[in-house]
Amino acid sequence: MRTIQAADTAVSILITREEAPTGRALLALIRQALTERGLTPWPDAEAECFAAGEDTLVIARPAHTRRPAFYFADLEALLGGALVSAAEESALYLAREGGYILVVSAPAAPALYEYGEAFAASSLWEEHAREQGMCLVPERALETLARHFSR
């Protein structure tokens, strides 16, 4: 038996006396729950499952999109990776601890991994960073850096 609650921001499913689905089957169940209630299915979801006896509670929320992001300790490291990269979509932020965070469209150039450290930056992180005034170049950052720092 399944008891389902669904809203734009969360889906909860109580599964009794049956095995809880995993992976793609769980995502399909979440999308079905949203569709049946007239809501737009999410492209991807983050879900947590809690089991107790014969019951399993699934709590799901939309997964936030992530683009490859990199932390650079200084301008020299940033330019080392950025000037040999060619991603059209990119943004540059100040890091709270000093340094820079570059967010690019996938796939990321190998040089970014050589000069920078991979950084977890979701779309929510980017939104927060913009609200906090940490955004230096909101779009086409790689192009802007190349224009100002290439020889």
C-alpha cells in the first residue's frame, strides 16, 4: 500500500508491506506522483528513504542543477586554467575564504582541474552568491578573462 503526498517542492511516499523502489524506479514513482496531481515532474530528484519494520517513508525534493565549478586560490591559478578553456557559459565569483570560484558549462576543460580544485556549486549556491555580492562576472566569464588578460 502506498500513501502519497505531493507538492511543487516535495513528495512524501509511505510504502507499507512492500519493498521500496530504488534508482530509476523511485524517480519514476516520484514523477508519477507529481503528474497525477497535475504538477510538473522534476527532471531529477534527491530522495531519502527511512525504513521501520514493514514501512518505508520516502521524502523527495527536486535536485538542484549543478555545473562544474572550481576554486582557485589566486588570480595566477585562475588565469592558468581559464585562458586555455573555452566554455561559453561561465560565471566568476569571489570565494569567502579568499580566491575565486569559476562555474562553467559542462564539460569542463582539463586545465581547470589542473589549476583549480573541484567545488560543489549548485544553482542555489550561485543564487546565494549573487545575492551576497560575490559575483564578479555573471556570464561569459572565460571570454571576459581572455579579453582582459590575453597577450
